Amino acid sequence: MGRVLWMSSSGALLCIGAFWLWFAPQMLALALYSGLAVLSVLIAVVFYLLAGYAKQDAHAALIGHEIAKEQRLYAEVESIADQLVDLTQSEAAKQASRLMGMLADYRQVIEQKLGDTTITMASYSQETGRVFKLVITNLNDIVAAARSVRTTKGDALPSDGPENAALLQRHALLTQQEARIGALVEQNRELLTALNVTTVEVANIKDIDSFELKESLNRLRELGARAQAFSKD
């Protein structure tokens, strides 16, 4: 709406300026002409709203935003996947590949089913985007933990003498990091499964005001909250 208001207002101001320069009117005539120009701006805005163009533009802007976000996330996940392969984290690498496949598919399902309901689509995109980002955060944490494991394993220490304490400390660090990697992989498995379930639910809906759709959105919100709480532990 801002674009239409700006264009119509700019046109009205140009017309008023041209009228004043060309005809050099009296103040009353200029005031009347200015009133007509302002009225034309109001008519243009009202028509834009009532004819549905505002809704169409909002929907197009939302789709453009979602596509741009999807492309950024895909590039980020692709980079993480390469690092996970290099670090021989096969399960996490599979999750990254799975996530890349889900990004475009999910957006297309949401757009197809909820495209005419901008508010509902925005709500779903916000919640699923939060879950996607949690998965990506977990994958980044796995990369960091895996690098720590590889570095720790590469530090050669003798197994006897005064270095025994350092060896035990290194072993404890390895155990801790490997356990964290396992926990992050398991959480990602839960998140990705939930996203798959949501995709299927949205793809199968017949009524956008259905109870199932609202319940699905609520489950996504609860899932994101649980995952964030886990990440803070």
C-alpha cells in the first residue's frame, strides 16, 4: 500500500505544481484543485484496498521473502553438509541433505495450500522457519563438536607416567563431545520428523479453518519451544 500511496501522492503533487505554474491561479482555485487532487489520492487508495490488490501485493511480497529466505538457508546448509562429510559425521550429513530437500518442498506445499491466506501462511512460515533454524544451529554445533573431537584425538599423549591425568582428561572430553553430538543428532531427528508430519498434514487439509490445521501449528510452536529449551541446557 505504501507504494500506491507514494505514487498517487507524488502524481497529485506534480499535477498541483503544474497547475500552479501553468495557470497562476488565485488561491481559491488552487485550493479547489488541490482538494480534487487529494480526493483522487484517496480514491486510488480505497480502490487499491477494495479491489484486492493490497492482498495480492502482500502475498507476493511474502512469497518473495520466503523464497529469498529459503535460498539463504539452502546455501548455509549446503556448506554445513560439506563440513560434516569432511568430519566423517555421516548421520548428521544425511540430516543436512534431508533438510536441503525439505526447504523448497515445504515452502511449495505451504504456498499451494495456504497461499490465499496470507496471515495463516505467515504464521506457519514463522514457526517452521524457527524449527529449521534450530536444526541448522544443531548442525553447526555438531560441526564444532566434531572438530573438537578430531583435534583432541590428534593430540598424542603417552599412556604412562605423569601424563596419565592429561590422558584421562582428554578421554573425558572426547566422551562428553561424542555424547553431545549424539544428543544433537537425536534432537534433529525429532525436529525433521515433526516437520515431515506437518508437511503431510498441510498437504492433506481441505479447510484452512480446520481444527487439524490449528493443532498442527500449535504443535510446531511447542516443538520449537522444547527445542530451544534443550539448546540452552
